[in-house]
Amino acid sequence: MSFFSDVQKVLRENIREYGMFIALFVIMAIFTFTTDGIFISSRNISNLLNQTGYIAVLAVGMTLVIVIRHIDLSVGFLAGFLGAVAAIALVFWKLPVIVVIPMVLAMGVVAGLITAFPVAQLKIPSFVASLAGWLIYRGLLLLATISTGTIVIPNKAFNDIGNGYIPDLPEMGFLPGLHKVTLLLGVLAIVFFIVSELNNRRNKLAYNFEVLPRNIFILKLVLVSALIGGITWVLAGYNGMSWTVVIMLVVLGIYNFVTTQTVLGRHIYAIGGNPEAAELSGINVKNLTYIVFASMGMLSALSGILFTSRLQSATTTAGTLFELDAIAAAYVGGVSAAGGVGKVMGSIIGALVMTSLTSGMNLMGMDISLQYVVRGAVLVFAVIFDVTTRSRGK
């Protein structure tokens, strides 16, 4: 009985962290059953992850913006506009990909700083400042594509970012039909996860910090390792891991490290917890506001690159509702509307939840109007869940 009581205790104390994983598992199980297994097929999971990429990177940046008690509504059309800039640079200016990508990312940083200026310097509410950006970038996107309409991109290297897959080893008679490099990366990821968890547990014990009970800790290692192994096995059955997934994992790794292992990350969460107290303790709230919005601008540019690459073209409607999808993914992923709470890993899971809903309902042939109702209901439930868990915490 002690095992089950330990499980109940851990789930009760960490419901915010584990709730989103449970929700994703339940959603995937339901759609696997209702679509006769099509949802969990290698092809669909691969497409699902590729569709998640451009929203997931936006959700990572949006999580940090919400953590410091702000919002950025401009990111959708900023992504669309910068995707169009990338297309124009490749098609009309004949610039190489190696120049275009850093240039567009740098433009995203500048755009983020411009959005941050009225927020940090003039204390204008971020909702208003970013709404102005939403209108401006919508207009700039139309101006950029008004003479040509859809800009088709013939550059293979650029298009492979959103549609290509990592190379594989040549066939050598073992594991035929499976992408062996993807399987190898999955094994390395499992090893890395186990080693890092063991080291983290050892360090906490050395300082007498609270850790998971041993049996629950072992169960966690087994379940997460099985999850990583299962995903890589499924992906290996269809072309392997895509470059979009690689980019998404790199962004997750960098931002997870920054938010959990650096002074910058601790200061960001301190601002979200109490901006006035953070200022009094010596944290430069204004500078960090610039940094967070600049980061959001850069990830918007990356999102625009991923989306434009996936479509292999820039369109006049690119970026529509991206900002709402990113905000929804952040909230579903556990970020608190009150600020100060939220993890970048959660934003990735939140993006997967929202994309899985869309993919599953499309496979079921559900009407688009009902899809919006379901997604809205999920978002409402996520916010209610945040409020109730915070109330219990207090």
C-alpha cells in the first residue's frame, strides 16, 4: 500500500507538473481508439510533430513573457512578416540561406526590443503595445506580398528545414526499414536522461533537499525512458527525426537550461513572483523585460522560418492566430496567469496537446466549428485548473 500512497502523494503535490502529461496521454489514447490506430501511426506522429514545431517555439517564448506578467499579441503576424522577408531575400535578393536565417533572426530580436520599449520605458500595458505591433506587422506582411501574392520558394536547403529529415546510416542488414540514426539518438537521450536524473537526485540528497521516494523515482525513470523510446521507435518507422523536431529540441534544451540553471532564469521568475520585491532586491526589471521580449522576437522569427519552410512559400495570411495558439499552449502547459509560474517543457507539452486535438479531430472528420469549441473548452479548463491549484497552494 505504501507504493500507491506514495504515488497519490507525489501526484497531489506535483499536480501542475504532471497534469499536462496525463492530459496528453489521455488525448492520444482517445484519438488512437477513435481513429482505429491511425492517430498513433508513424506517418501521423511525424506530421504531428512537424506541425507542432512553429507553435512550440512561439509557446516557449510566450511562457517567459507571461511569467514576467506580460503578454505579446504581435508574435503571430511578426512571424508571418519575417517569413515573408526570408522568402523575398531568397527569391528576389538571391541571398544564400546561411545569410538569410541569421538576418531574419536578428530582425526578430530588433522587433522584440521595439515592442519592449513602450512596456519597459513608458509603462504602457503590454497588451496595448503588442496589439499595436499586431496591426503594424499585419500591414507590413500585406505590403511585402501585395505585388506578388504567394511567394514560392524553390530553395531546397531552406525548404528542408520544415520538410527534411536527418540523414541515416546505410543499410547494413539490421533493423531494415527503420531509421537507425533516430534510434541511436533515442538511446543516447535515454542514457542522458537517466544520468542527469541520478546526478540531480544525488546533489539534492547531499544538501538534504526533499526528493521523490525511491520506488517512485525508479518508476519515473522507467516511464520517461519508455516514452522516449516509444517516440523514437515510431519516428524511426517513417523517415526518422525531422529537422523541425531537432530545432524544437535544441530550443527546449537551451531555454530549459537558462531558466533552471542560470541567474538570469532565477531573476525572470523572481520578477514574475513579485516585480516590486525583485526591483528592491537589486534585479534590473527593465533590462530583463527587454531581454524577454527580444527573446520572444527571435523565436517569432524562427517560427516564421519554420512555417514558411514547411509551406515552401510565403503567403498573405501567414501567422494568423499564431499568437492565440502560442498563448493557449503556454496556459495548457502550466504557466500561471498570475505570473511567476511556468516551465518551458510545459509549453512544448501544451503545444503538443493543442496540435494533437486538431490532428485527432481532423482524422475523425469533425467540423471545424466544433474543433474551435473543443479547443476553447480545453483552454478554459487549463485556466480554471491554474486558479484552483494556486488557491489550494495558498
